[in-house]
Amino acid sequence: MSVSYNKLWKLLIDKKMTASDLRKAANVAPNTMTKLRRDEDVSLDVLGRICAVLNVNIGDIMDFIFDDQKEC
């Protein structure tokens, strides 16, 4: 199982917000932003802060991708 943050990047575009703006507003470390860009796991605390800044639920910024859903 892996995660995808594609919804987050689309939401930032819709809100005319840059990743840097989000990083500063949510107090997220630069290396954590790199993890988000690489679709790697980040802490629930970070995801919660991002959701609070964007005023959304966690399902609005990420998806779980199960192994049987991955394309070869």
C-alpha cells in the first residue's frame, strides 16, 4: 500500500497557492515537503496541519493506493 498526494497539488492550484506558501503556513519542514512530492509517508500531525490551513478533510488531500490498484 502506498499514498498519493495528487489531490493536494491539484487543490493548491485551485486555491492559487504555492507549495512554499503551504509549507510556511502549515509550519512544515522542507524535507517533509520533499516526502510529499515523492508520495512518501508523512506524519498524521503534518497532514492535520495542512488540512487545517486548507480547511479540508484528509481525504481531500491524499489517497491510499493499494497494491492491486497500481498500474504496471
